[in-house]
Amino acid sequence: MRIVKVGISLVALALSSCATLQAGKSPEDWSRLRESEAFKKERAAYKERIGGKDFCWSVGVDDFLKTNAPMPSKECIYPASKFIVDKDDGLIVQDNLLKQNFKQLKVLQVTPEGFVIKSPHYKNDRVVFVQKTEETNIVDGSFLDEAQDWQVYEYAGTYSYATLIGSKTVHSFRRITKERLEGAKKGLKLYSPSKDLFIENKLWDHLARMPES
């Protein structure tokens, strides 16, 4: 599997708005911020705007392609692949790093409504369906997660489609568009999903280079 270290520029593009960097804050400062009533209030507002869903970063859409796959929840927002928090793999241990597999969602078939997705790694016949939203230039054999760009998805129930041997019903997901993510963040000064994730996992280096909201 390909694993990429999550770059802060991608975080800024997908889940934050650009401004000055937040260097100079200590881990204690970040922890106090996350526990503040103002931060919690903005988190609750964001959750309401995004449809009452929580970000479930430890489970990815690709996990539902495993043989013993979990049951997806309509209360979760999933990344394409789960995020992995690990130590720097250099000679000197530094801050925690955020990593993520990519090229995990391979397009088996493009349909007018979306994409039948399989895993390029698991030797089984499990597939899921991803409804079309803002994807472009997707063809059979390509990947929805060609690069790590903070794609997130919500569970959309089941989907049935025709095959050569009859109909098939599978779990269905829908990508949450950038417009919807930006709309949920509008007007919030302290909270963003990425900032919440970084503080919870003590990703201090990521936070120091993160644009202010």
C-alpha cells in the first residue's frame, strides 16, 4: 500500500481558510483551546451544519471492502482511507506524524449514477458504490483517491445495480463536496475538523504550520 505523510497545505485547502500561521503556541495552549467552551460551541455548530455527523478518522471507506467489513454508520463522515498517527521514522524521534494510504478505491465500473469501487489489495468480491458529486475524468480502472487530498464521504444507504448475472445490492457512499465543507466552516473562528484531529493526536508540528481560521 502507498502511504503518504499528510501535508499541511492540503489541510489548509480542504478544511481551513488561509491566513497567518499559528506558530508559537505550546501543546498546553492547544489543549486548553480544545477544552474551551468557545471551541466546543463551534464544534457543535459545525456538526449541526454538516448534518449531525462526526468525523470518524480511524475508519476509511476502503475498510468496507474487507472480507470482515464493519457496518457503516450514517452518523459518521469517513476519509477515503483511515488516518494513521505514527512517530517520525527518522533517526531522531520528533513529533507525531499523520499518514494515510492512497490508491485504495479502484473504479471497477463507471455508471451514470456513480462508481462501483473495489480494493486493489483484498482478494475478495466485495464492492461499494460511490455516488457522483464533483468527480471528473474518472474511468474504469482509475482511482477515486489518486492522491491524498482530504476527501471525505458519508454513508448513503444501499444501492442496487445490474450485473451480468443479475442485480447486486451494496453499501453506498457520497463524497462531501468542498462547497458543503466550506459552508459548515463559515464564520467559525476557532474550530475546524483538521485542527480538532491534530490537537487530539498531539500533532504539534502540523498545528504550528496551520493557517489561522
